[in-house]
Amino acid sequence: MTNQRVIGKRSFSKETHLTITNNLLQFRTFQLHLFKHTYKHTFSLNSLAKMAEQHLLSTEIVNRGIQASGPDAGSMTFSVRVGRRLPDFLRSVKLKYVKLGYHYLINHRVYLATVPLLLLLVVGAGLTREKQWRKLWHEAAGYDVVGVVALFGVFIFVISVYFSSGPRSVYLVDFACFKPDDDLKVTKEQFIELARKSGKFDEASLEFQKKILESSGIGDETYVPKAIMSPEKITTMKEGRAEASMVIFGAMDELFHKTGIRPKDVGILIVNCSIFNPTPSLSAMVINHYKMRGNILSFNLGGMGCSAGIIAVDLARDMLQANPNSVAVVVSTEMVGFNWYTGRERSMLLPNCFFRMGCSALMLSDRRRDGRRAKYSLQHIVRTHKGGDNVSFRSVFQDEDGQRLRGLRVDKDIVEIARDAVKTNVAALSLLVLPSSEQLPFFSTLAKRHLSSTAKPDFPDDKVQGQIYVEPRFAPDIKVAVEHFCIHAASKTVVDELQRNLGLTDRNMEPSRATLHRFGNTSSSSIWYELAYLEAKGRVKRGNRVWQLTYGSGLKCNSAVWKSLRHIEKPSANNPWADCIDRYPMAMG
């Protein structure tokens, strides 16, 4: 009798079962050899693109049963299902992501050279002049004056060289956030009604925007320019300049009033606005309005999305290091009216629902006399750019629809795409701010996974000796190093997802949710409305560290860490939260 092996409700001969098993093994081997061959010998753009996304793909062999008819009737058939694996912050942090953090640490190599030298001098002095040191400490007489003076001189020399050659501290003297007039305030119902009266949207587009607004986390006190609801065309240079003048000059007037610094004292000016970039530039418009000096260093950053605010701060820091004893002003904003989309494509209607009017202006200085009155000092900036990946590059894309109407197209998987950039950025930042008690387990986990990568199965869903392979989980707890969090308030979905992935509490995310509810998504200036919220609550104490995290088109993710230099007990009268801070936190649906 022929040996039979039962699979499910069908029986096959032992020879048939071995044939099927061999075919499956050959198929897996063919996949592996095909990938290796492509990696070594194929250099076409199409192949490189497939290789770049190889780690995000998962394969599954599906048994489709016995072929009922055709030339293969009576034999088993299989199909291969290919799916896209979403990145997981807790499981997919790789060793290469922390290299940037160690690059920053190496910049402090002076400590590594100074401490051993001082220890060597102290030990050497103790070994060669034991009697003299004993007299110094126990008999208080007869000590070696020359040795002590030499040691003290070396110490002073090293410290002097370090402070003279190292970078100067960058201080945030103060900042201001623009608060529009109440006649620009709209509720969600008014927003939809005004959009309907403008005649620019069909009923399906209005219903879609209404549905998005209901779950957006945006409240009923956000601000929009009046022009966007008028029947006339609004995406004109005239309307764009009018809105820019209102928000930028409003924020800068408040900044100069709070700091007492004159416009002519500003040596560096940086303005970032992603979409609206006229000629002359917005920075030139500011210089003309305030009659700033002729040798001012001005920059205008365009097209860099919601994360441009920290990029502008990074540029200001570099310019202050290259031009010491200077004052820099950084302005972050976005023109809502100029970005308004009046078509029907849903992926391009999303920005209409979230973006609102807003602007921030910062006063930065490297002058030591400003350090005595400054609010914060800049500790770290970490920048991450995922533009090399096509999916990330096109996740937020300015485009035209079929009717040639311009707008921002937002990918439906933007949350998962942004998560990968945040993961990389946080891994690098962790090595700069975390204490050793958190750094060592984090790095050891990454090192173990890197060294044991050869033991990892090619397909994570496979069973290894009857067990499901699961990667070890470890995420750095950044809450032990940072007291306050200002995470870009893009949308309720993104804020909720980042809270889950970063393991933050509701109190940590309170500034982001409150800012989204009260002011909406104000693009690159949102993190400063969040810091103003913390100040209005009186939570910022001397020595506290504030982490600002932004993400935007490109796709980019940037972080800045600030250290508070004094208690901020009472907010200024012109704080944008002054009239409503007592209502927050509130229950938000």
C-alpha cells in the first residue's frame, strides 16, 4: 500500500507532498537569489527603487487548492500575496539611526581629552611628591608651590582654550505669536456656511470638509482671512502680500515691544514661508517696512513645509556663530489664503480643513549680556530628511488637479510615512539628551539586534522551530530627560499616533491638542503657540528642558531642545492665550 499523508480533508501521496515542499523551498530560494543578483549586478533606476522598498514588503504563499480544470487539473495551485509592511517605531529602530547622535557627541571631544590629562597630572604629582602633598593636606605647610601653580595653570589654559574656540551659547531672548482680530474668527459651522456661499465648492466637497472638521480636533475659535470666502479669486499676489503684512508685522511689532531691541540693531533676519514666495521676498518686505540697516544678513526660506521653523533656527544659530555678538530675528508663518484649494479632489481638500492663520517671531542672540535676560538657551538641534525616498518625497506635494487648480496633495498614508521620519529623528536625539541609565539599554539593544541580524529569518512571519519570530522591543523614554513637549499640531490623528508611539501622557500632549483646538494648524509657527501655552499655564521653571518636534513636506522631521534660564511665573499681557487659558485643558472630541 502506498503511504498517504492527510492535509486538511484531502489526502496526497508522500511523493506528491515532497514535491510540493521542494517547490516551495525552490521558490523561496529563487526569491533570495533574485534579490542578491539584482543588488550586485543591476543598476537601473527601476531596480534600485524596488531594492529601496524591499524591507517594507512582506510575502505570503496562499494555498488555492486543487485545480479543477485545465492542463493542471488535479494538482495543487499556489499564489504569492505581496503586502506593504508599515513601519513600527518600537520595533524598527535601526543602529544606523543613532550615528547622528554620536556625531554630535564627538563634537564634545574636548572633555575626553581634558579629563584624562588632569587626572594624569594629579596622580603624577601625588606619586612623585608624596611627602609634599601629605604636608599640604595634613601639615598645611611645606607644600610644592611650583607643582600646584603649574597644575592650576594647565587647568586654566585648557578651560580658556575651550571657551574661546568652542561655539558660543545661543539665547532665545523672547518670542511673540500673532493673534488675529476677532472679526476673522470662525466656528466650524460658519466655516462650512461661508464656503457654501462663496460658490467655489460643490455639495460633495462641502460634505467631505464638514466630515473632516468634525473629527479634526479643531475648535470654534480659529482664524481665517476674509478673502477666502469671497466669490472673487483670492490666490493673487496682492491678497498674499496683504495677509503676509498683517501676520508678520503683527508678530514683529509685539517682539520689538517685549525685547526693547530696535529694528536697526538686528543683524540677521530669516523668514520662512512654504508656499507664498513673491519677489521681492518676504524678508525684503520686512526690511523695507522697518527700515533695517543696509548690511543686514537676510534669508528667505521657501517650500520647506511645517518643519521650516526649526530649520530657520538652525540657520540662525550657524549665522550667529559665524558673526558673533549679533542679534537674529526668525519669522515663521504660512499664507492660508494663497494656499486655498477650490477644486474637488479630496486629498487636496484636506489642507483647507486644518490650516489657519498664525505667525511667530523669535529674537535670538549670542551676546553674553543678553543671556542675563533671555528666557531660554538652545541646547540641541537634530534634523532628519527622508527626501531620498520617493514615497516620502511625494507624501505632501504641491500639484494641480484635472481642472488646473493648484493645491497641496496629502497622501492618505501620511501618518505612517511621517512615523518613520520621527523614529529616525528621536533615535538620534535620544543619545544627546538621555541619561546613561536610558542610553546604555537602548544602545545595547540596537547592538545586539545588529550583531544577530544574520540569525534573523528572511521573512519575519515565518515560524522558527514552531515559534513566531518577534523582534525585541525597546524604545527610549525621553520623558526622563525632557519636562515639556511641543509637538507640531498637524491634526488630531497625527497627534494621537505620535503620543502612542512615543509613550507620552495626555499632559505631555496637552499643549499640542490645545493649540490645535484654539488656533488650528498654523504650520511652522504652531510649536511657538504651544510654548506660549506652557508659559501661560506657569509650568516652565528654571532648568526645565523643552522639546520641540516638527515634521513636514520633503519629508522632514526636526527637533530642538531648549533649556529654561528662569522661572516664567506670569505670562505677558499680550500672550495669545491670555483670554482663554483658564478654559484649558478641556474635553475634546
